[in-house]
Amino acid sequence: MYGFEHFGMGGWMILIWLVPILLVALVILYGIRGRNGKPERTALDILEARYARGEIDRDEFLKRRADLAE
């Protein structure tokens, strides 16, 4: 019976330490995935999308693409 009481107290101590450690780990994982989870669109991607939608003509597309390549 005496040993069981110590096990019960140890179980609570594990939870007391485990919960904050898990919270910190989740925050770190969220931060890592937030930055690397979804790739950012580059300027060239945006330019190509505008050209595909017809917002800019071919000459303007080529001029801006050349500017980006410099």
C-alpha cells in the first residue's frame, strides 16, 4: 500500500512535467510548419499568373521577366 501511494504521486508529477513539455514541442512544431509548410510564391510565379490571366500582354511580361532575371 505504501508503494502504491508513491506511484500515484509519481504519476501526477509526470503529468505536471509532461504537459508543459508537450505544449512547448507543439509550439515549436507549429512554428516550423508555419514557415516551411506552404511555399511562398515568387515574383516570377506571380508574374506568370498575371500573364496567364491576361492582365498583362506578352511584351510587358517579357520586359518584367527580364527585369527579374537581373
